Amino acid sequence: MTFPDNVGVMTCRCVMERGKPVLFVSHAGGDWQMYCHDQSHDFNDEAALKKEILLVHAAHLIARDQSLNAIADLPVDMGAERLAPGAEWSRFEDKDDD
């Protein structure tokens, strides 16, 4: 399975501008999020998020790392993480905290 070209993904500047690999993916609530790692950002700091988080087409991330297609089938309210690029994805439940 692969991501459609028109899928929007929230990602961090670390990935898009500084070339860090995607190691953490969330599909919580149906929104795709792909970050260098969830521990690298303070998701409770709204000002920091506005500065660090970008919305891009998944195709931009897939073009740099085809192995992201391995989690294109990730159901809503699930997440996946890995230790390094090319490493096996570990999937987990990841629901929005409402």
C-alpha cells in the first residue's frame, strides 16, 4: 500500500528543513502526523507548535523515504514508531486526548 499524493501530513521543520528522518507517525483522530520523534517537541506549547509544525503533502516525505509507505495502512487512532530509518515499525493505539 502507498499514500495517495493528495494526503496532507503535519510534520516538523526538523524533518522538512533539517533533513531528520521520520521516526514517529500518528493517525489519531484521522489526521496524519509524521515527526522526527514525539519527544522532540512540546505539543502543549501553542507558540512553539505554530513555529515548528508544517502541513505538507505526504508525497514530499515519501519522495525522501519510501519506507514510510509501510505504514500507509495505519488505521485511524493508531500510531507507529521506529528507532531508525529502515527499522521495523512498532504500532500502538494512539487516540486523540479530548
